[in-house]
Amino acid sequence: MKAIVWTDIDKIEIRDVPLPEPKENKAIIKVGCTGICGSDLTIISGKHPRARKPLVLGHEFMGTVFSFAKGASKGFSIGQRVVVEPLLSCKVCKQCKSGNEHVCKNLKLIGVETDGGFAEYVRAPIDKIYPIDDSVTDEEAAIIEPLAVAVHAVNYAKLEKNNTIAIIGAGPIGLLIAQVVRARGFSKIWIGEISPFRLNLAQNLGFEVIDTKKYELLDRILKFTDGEGVNVTFDAAGVPFSCSNIILMTSIKGRIVMVAIHKKPCEIMFQQLSYREQVIIGTRIYAKGDFQEAISLVEDKKVDLKKTITHIFSMENAIEAFRIAKDPTESCKIVIKQS
């Protein structure tokens, strides 16, 4: 079968690789669409701490059930459309036993530690696949995984009535967080972003935007909130710019939700954090139930995933797809679709 394989730093190839075989409690999924994630780009650059080459990339994917290990169907049928939660937890550590498999001490992901969804077929645990309604397109279904990340972040934020919200970064996760927040009934949402392309996407989705190349994000947020700051700030950018603004743009008793993974240490104004009695919340991927909630949001048409997808490529054009994915000035979410 054909697959996109990370072979060396800043190098991927389209290769013929063996078709995976079903194992105990596993299914083989015939891949339909796979999304390119920022972590895929981190892997390709050689900066991911856990990925090892050669590796078939891809953890955001959907497809149809192709085959099962003997006795492993668990109610699924051959040809059924599904999305895959790529988390592989050990199920024996303290966190797994307490229901927190997403922060498993030995957590692995399909597409990071094991071969992933940028292939014609992929192996996945049967308890990590979910049926998807036919009203959801293949392209939308491939973006349910990052939507689950947004759902988890919003759940952890514990939004309260009349909260005001700021989101730093209008990339895929930032736009998805904004949509989940709006689906919960909140309307005072501001998104800060430097890329005109992504600012336009946010505006087309109906959000108030702040061009951080033109304006100081902190000044604009304070102006819009009568100097109080927003009740909840989501960091979906993961850059030093976030750290320099995030405390003062968040209100007294406010909550700061760290969704992006910062690649380098950055300075935080802990003195102001204490004076303002704020809470900083770390989040990692998604907890039990978040994935199904993401599916329901899409099936119920409460979020618009189509407007976040800016490019669709075939497997044959994967190298060009990854080149464009590196440039936030001309792309947001990119998916690779099997022919």
C-alpha cells in the first residue's frame, strides 16, 4: 500500500509499505481522509521528543472498517464509516486506572509512536473507533480529532454565565475553540491573530478579530472590556507573544487555559498572577467523553468544520501539501484525501 513516510529531518517520501494485519482487539481501517497537524510538522523537523523514523505519519483520520481480528468486531460492520481516536494508553498506570487515560504515564499515539493515517490502511484498537453519520463528509470527519482537543479545553475552562473570552491564535485549534465556545451559548469572543489569511477565516466564521500586527492585543482587549480583561483566555498559539500578554489581558479571578504546546520556556508574570488570583490550566489532548462530544457537535451542525479546511490534496501531492501546511499565511487546515 502507499503511505507518507517520515524518513529523515525535513524529509518525507511516498513509499510502498506492507499492509497492516489485524491483531487482537484491533481493526484495519481503510483510510478516507487525514488531516495535517502541527505536531506532524514538528515530527518532520526532528523536534518531536517521542517520534522515531521511519514513521507513517497521521493521527487525525477517518475511514471505513476493512477487517477485524477474529472476534473483535464489537458491533461494527465491514464498510462502516468511522473516525479514530488515536490515543494508546497502557491501561495499568495510576492515571489510566483512575479514568484519566489521556494523561497516561506511558501514553502513545497512532501516527507518533506507531504507524498512522497517512496511508491507504491503518491498524487501530477496536475500542478507539467511533461510527460517524453519513451527513458528515469525509473531510469534516478527519477534523473531529482536533475538534475533540477544543472540546476538552473548553470543558476544562468551566465557563460561567456572561463570561467574556479571548483566544490567542486563529489557527485550526483556535478557530475550533471559538466555535465550541459559541456553541455553548457565549457571544463575547475575541480572537487575536497575526496572519491576515487566518484573520479572514475567523471573520468569515462570524467572530470579532484583533489584528495583532496592527494593534497591541492587550490594549484592544482592555478597551473592549472597560479595562477589566476577559474572564477566560485560551492560548492556542504557543509563542512567547502569548506569555507576555496573557496575564494582564485576563481579569482578576480569571482563568487561563494553555492549549498550545510551547516549544521553549517563556517568562510569566507570576507576581501579577498572584495579585489577580488567576488560575492557569494546562490541557492535554482530550479526556474520556470529549471525542464523542466532538462527533455530536458535528453531526448536530453546531460547528462549521468546512470553513477551517483551506486545502484538500491527494496522496500523490502530499509533499506539496506539507509544504503549504508550514505557512500560516496561506493555509489553515489541510487534509489529504484518498482517491
